[in-house]
Amino acid sequence: MRTPKTKILVTGGTGYIGSHTVVELIASGYEVVIIDNLSNSSETVVDRIGEITGVRPAFHRVEMCEKAEMQAFFDQHPDIRAVIHFAAFLQVNESVKEPLTYYLNNLNSQLNVLQCMKERNIDHFVFSSSCTVYGNPDNLPVDERAPIKKAESAYGNTKQMGEEILEHTVKATRINAISLRYFNPVGAHESALIGEVQHGVPHHLVPYITETAFGKRSQLNVFGSDYRTHDGTCVRDYIHVVDVAKAHVAAIDRLINGKNRSNYEVFNLGTGIGYSVLDMIGAFTKATGISIKYELAPRRVGDVEAVYADTTLANRELGWKAMLNVEDMMRSAWKWEQAVAAKKTEA
Ligand code: UD1
């Protein structure tokens, strides 16, 4: 049974997926402490989590690449039982231009967290991985046994290397780890108090759709219309961020209750359904009544044609299943876009 108020450290807990996960952990009875260096998020997220859950989690601004800072933080919280590690740089394009920055940041922070855990006998670790490790998969839907393809970006490689670091670490320490390979997380909390904060032009599809609907962008470019898919546009497995967050609670429950079958496990987090770019534009219109102006444009370099998950393993082993559909994703993403705009007007 879960001990009441077991303390979980969430690194990167003020970020997009991290903040939604903190909400679900608190709702499930866990005590949460967040660390983040605020390089891509703000401390107001902690207040928002407090508004949603009625509990403001502890927050520390920590530079995880600095081992001494990490150690000082862990010394202040000797009762941490498990760690969910989100903190990472995540822009694919930026990582191609700045590979060393990505390797330095993403690998050092993970290594420092793991070393601190080892020194303190903290045994449970959940890692944010990505479907990017599958590259252009040979078979669809893709399951966890599919081969790992050579990464096209430094970002993707830090996820692959992050998984390899764990495979070796669990063999030589008490640490048990679960890697969760996210497909395409989208949407926002239904309260519209937390969501994905955009800095400049969005790279991802759904924020681009909502910004176009809002009038911040004149039109959406659909990258590629000659792929071998049902309508020629790329197919992805979009999953509501709240479903992704709930899978992390299931992974933590599994580790803490000793239900894991081996000391390193990997699970796909998707809905198992592939939607094309045009399907997503249609789903937005269906959910909101707003049409999106778009144009068919050339392919984007580095895009894979189609990828969607076989989620059988996560469904069976984690006892978890994505519950929210594409209209829920679009409705919540649109509500978030409007909330962000309203806040900017207030300020
Ligand atoms: C991206 C990352 C991936 C990361 C994932 C989750 C790239 C190449 N891949 O996946 O490594 O794990 O996010 O963070 O960046 N699209 C348009 N027009 C747009 C924007 C996107 O047509 O303005 C299309 C893309 O070509 C793609 C689909 O929409 O087919 C989804 O794109 P995006 O949201 O950027 O996610 P991914 O590229 O799948």
C-alpha cells in the first residue's frame, strides 16, 4: 500500500509536463518537492498548482548541473523516496545548432541527480523519454521492442543516452528505473491555469494551430503533403498531457510498491491512434467551431512520416490508459491559449 504523504522530487516541475504531473501526484496523496532552474518556466506555476490542488508544493530553484547545489538540496530533504526527472532542454532545432549545450545540460543534470540518489539510497527513478528514440519505425504501431534508431538530433540523442545511462546504473546500484516514452503530448489542464508556455514562434503543431485561431499567426503551414499516409500529411500519436501526467503517478506507484518486473522498464505513452496534420486541423474546428487558415508547404527536415504507439504494455503493466480524446485535447489547448492572452492583457 502507498504510504500517505510519500515525498517525491519532481525535477523540471514548473515545466509543461512536469507541472501537470505535480498536480496529479498531489491529487493522489503524494507530497511533492519541485526543483527547476526556471530557464524555461516561471515560479508562478507553483502558485497555479496550489490554486488547482489546494496544496502549494515546496519549490527550490536549483541548477542541477552543479553537483554541489544538488547535494545541498538533497541534504535539506533527506526524506525524498523517489525522483521524476523532467528537467531538460527540449528544442530539436536548437539542439542541432547547439549540441554541446544540450549534451552538457541534459546529461549532467541526469548524472548529478542519479549520483545524489545513489549516495543517499533513494531507489526509484522515472525518466522522461520520447518516441523520438524510434526514429522512422519499420512497423506500426510501434512497441517497446522496436529497434532504437540513430538519433538525428542532439536532443534525441540525450534521450537515447539517458536511457542507456539508466540501463547501466540499475545494474550497479539499488536504483530501479522506468523510462516513459512520450509520443506527442498536447493540451492543458482543464482549469487553464497551467499549460505549455510558448516563447516566440511555436515549433509544435497544436500551439501553432491555437495561435493561428487566435490571430497571432496569419496561417498554418502544413509541412509536407506527399507522405504515404491517408491524406499525405504526417501522422502522430497525440496524447493529452493530463493522461501523460497520470501515467507518471502509475509509474511511481509501481516502483514504490515494488510491482516492477525488472529494475529497468520502458513504456510507451500514447493513445495508440494516429492522426494526420489535416486530421488535427479538422479536430480543432470540430471542438471549437473555428476554422484554421492553412497552406500545404514543403516537408520539414527531420520529420518522420508516421509514428503511433502500441500501448499494450503500459495498459497492462501500469494499469493506465489514455482516457481523453482529441477533442478534449483541442478544447483544453484552446482554453489555455485564451487564458494566456487574457493574462497578457491584464498585465
Ligand atoms: C517533436 C520533436 C520530437 C519530440 C516531440 C515532442 C521534431 C522534429 N521532433 O515531434 O523529437 O519528441 O516534438 O516534444 O521537432 N507541423 C506542421 N506545421 C507546423 C508544426 C508542425 O505541419 O507549423 C507538423 C509536423 O511536420 C509534424 C506534426 O505537425 O508532422 C507534429 O509536429 P510537432 O508538434 O512539431 O511534433 P513532432 O515533430 O512529432
